[in-house]
Amino acid sequence: MTTHTKPQKPLPKKPPIKDGFYCVGVIFDAHGTSGDVKIKPFTENQLILNEFKNPVDENGKEFKIKNVRTGSRRGVVANLKGITNRNMAEELLGTYLYLANETLVATKEGEFNYTDLIGMLVELETGENFGKVKDVFDNGAHDVLTITHVDGEEVLVPFVDEYVIEINEKAKKIIINEDACQFVGL
């Protein structure tokens, strides 16, 4: 039996920003010979694409998802309309999938859509201005805040309890502890 293995394209460290859209995952591999793809979801609900069947890529090309199922250690397996063989699926490697912000479901208390955090001010627990959230992404281990620091530098701060003290939705502000300053200048 012949196996078809195509080297995977290296993925950027974070998904490209698409204004008005939220990145829900990336196609990282083909699955089988019938055109299924493996998707690494960037959402807590790994099967969210079953609810929203028409994600778009970075350029606005729409994909029609027939179904999404578990079956991959690192993500989900999806069947896309019009993708009928492994070669077609491999052409999609590295494709980021986006949903329009207005299609996202409301979150529970204490949960946030990434889009809710973008634009929030970031302060140190001392009250000193640290910067503004430019983006949020999942690096595989945890979520990461991309912050435009007050000096203009882009700073990546892990979005974990160790560094994030409070998120004040009403004030549109995130309070971080001073340990996060270690990421400035890296």
C-alpha cells in the first residue's frame, strides 16, 4: 500500500488578524483518502464548526462544512464540500478558518470571546498603564495576549492566572501583575 505524505507547511506562531472575524482553527493535515481534513480548533468547544458550517479563510473564501467529528489527537476531522480526495485536502494545509464576530455565541459569566479582549487597556496592579490588547491567540499550551506596550513594542503575555489578575469588562481593562514585565524586551 502506498501512503501519501506531503510535508506540512510551517504555520505562523499566531493566526493572521482578519478584522471583524475570529479565528476558530487551522487545517493542519489531511485525513484518509476521501478529502477529509484535520483542524486544530482554537475554541473550547472543539465541535463548534458543526454549529457554524460556513467559515471563511483569510481571503474571504467560504468553506461549506458537511460535518465535524472527533478522531484526531490534536483536533477534529472535517468533511468539506467539494474536497473529494487527499491531494485537494493537502492543498488546504495551513489554511486558517474564521467566523464573523456577530455569529459567535454569547459566553457564560467569567468566559470571554477573544474579540471581547481586543482593544482592552492593560494595567499593572499598581495602576500603571502597560498597553493595549492587540490580539489573542492559542499557542497550543495556553492562550496568549498580544499587547502593544506603551513604548510601542509588541509584547506577548500568557493569558493565565499567574499573570492576569482581573478582567473588568465594564471598564474594558485587564489587570496584570508585575511579573508580566519580564516579557518586555524579549
